Amino acid sequence: MNSNDILAIVGCGALGYGVVHLVLNKPAPPTPRPPSQPQPQPQPAFAPGWTRVLELPADASLDEIREAYRRLMSQYHPDKVASLGRELRELADAKSKDISSAYRQALAERGARD
């Protein structure tokens, strides 16, 4: 027995004989954890980010990139979903910003101008 143990003596009921000794361990106090640093999420190395956003293969031509940009912007433009509610408009606004950024990245990678 050590200082973290509790000794309980329990009688054996109506017969009046015998004693049961129980030794219970106190739970150890919780040890504080050191604060952890958030780990950055790795970007997949297999494809540039614009290919996922524009839904194109990495070897897409400039015409395919422009066509995908126009198609996605017409689908996710915030003014087109304005009547569906504020939340959808905010989501469409964020998605259209991602599409525009991916389009600029794809053009810069190809060395082309809009």
C-alpha cells in the first residue's frame, strides 16, 4: 500500500462474521499536456491546385482552361445564386474567388495573358 491507496473495510452482512479488506487506488492527477502546434496540411504533389479547382488535367490547353473558367464562373457566380439565400451567396462568392485564383495560376504557369 502506498499514499495513493484507499483502504476500505466492509462487513459481510447480517451474519456478523468476516471482514473484507478492499484496497482502492486513487486516480492519479491529470498531467498537463504541452500545447501542440497545428500541423500544416501538405499539398498533394501529384497535381497543381488549379487542376482540382478547374476540374482539368494538368496538360490542358489554354482553350480548355478558358472554357472551364467560363463554365465554372457562370455556374458559381454570386449574382446567379443571390435569390437562394445569403449562405449560398457567400459559398458561391468563396468558390468564385477560388476559381478566379486558379485561372490566374493556370495562365501564369502557361505564360499566357487573359
